[in-house]
Amino acid sequence: MNFDAYARTGVDLVNARLEDLDAARVLFPDENAWMRDEVTERDLTVLRRTQRRLREVFGYGASGRDAEAVAELNALLAAYPVQPRISGHDSSDWHMHVTGRGASVSAEYLAGAVWGLSVWLCEYGSARFGVCADDRCGNVYLDTSSNCCRRFCSERCATRSHVAAHRARKRAAIGEQVTVGAAADNA
């Protein structure tokens, strides 16, 4: 099982805009086309509720609150237990599913996402759970940097934030020059 891929599904869920079923269908790549076809309004409700809880896990991790992150993941593991089974269509297509046959789309998706994030936390620590430092964004990410120094969810957010900070410094410097110039004129 590819636990990193399952952990990334948790990130995808937290960052998803789940306005309606069409938005939820975007979560399911081609290899999970059956989920895209079978997702229901009930699944959407469950995904939204768990999305909020997983966002809390990332917030706990990003703020160094390991015990809270672990407690929430343990509660989610209890709610969406992993029940592995082998599935496939022929002898060259065997693969693992994380829930029993007949599980809802949301149960299958969330069991994998929660399991992946739990393995990630055990492997790398909750400090690797990040929330984008760009106030306009709020997306979450898994920090894969070599020294746990990532602050943004993407290069786009990093660039946008750095440009905004540069412009703010430039405006402040111009404001200081005007203030100093006005003070010199009044002297």
C-alpha cells in the first residue's frame, strides 16, 4: 500500500471546495472512477464533516500540539477503520482496498486518508503537517523538505506572499522618506 498517496488524499480532502457533488467528484482520480460515479449527497455530508476535523489535525500539527493531533486521528481511525481486502478484476490487477466490500464511497475514501495521515504522523511527526503561511490561502500540505522548513502550500503562494511583503516594505520605506522629508522641511 502506498501510504504517502493515502496521506495526500487527506490533504486533497482538506483543500477541496466541497460545494456540491460535482466538486466532490474532483477528489476521485481515474483509478477511483467508481467512487466518482457512486458518490452521494450523504457521502458529501460525511466528507465535509471529516474535512473540518482533518483541518484541525493539520492545525494541531502546525502549532506543535502533537497530543491533540494524535487524539483526533485516533478518533477518526475509530470512525473509519481500515479493513483491508484484496480486490481486482483479473490475476494481473490485484490490489488492496482499505475497507470491506459494500462500504460507502466516503468510508472507503476516509479510511485511506485517515490511515495515510496516521502513518505519516508516526513516520515523520506532526510537525510535518503544515498550514500555508499565506493568510489569503489556508491550504494544508505535508512538509517533505529535508529540514522541515516549508511554510507555504505551493510556490505560487510563496511567491505571492514574498511579493506582497516586498511591496509593503517598499511602501513603508517611501512613507519614512516622506515623513523624514516633511520633518526636515519643518525644521
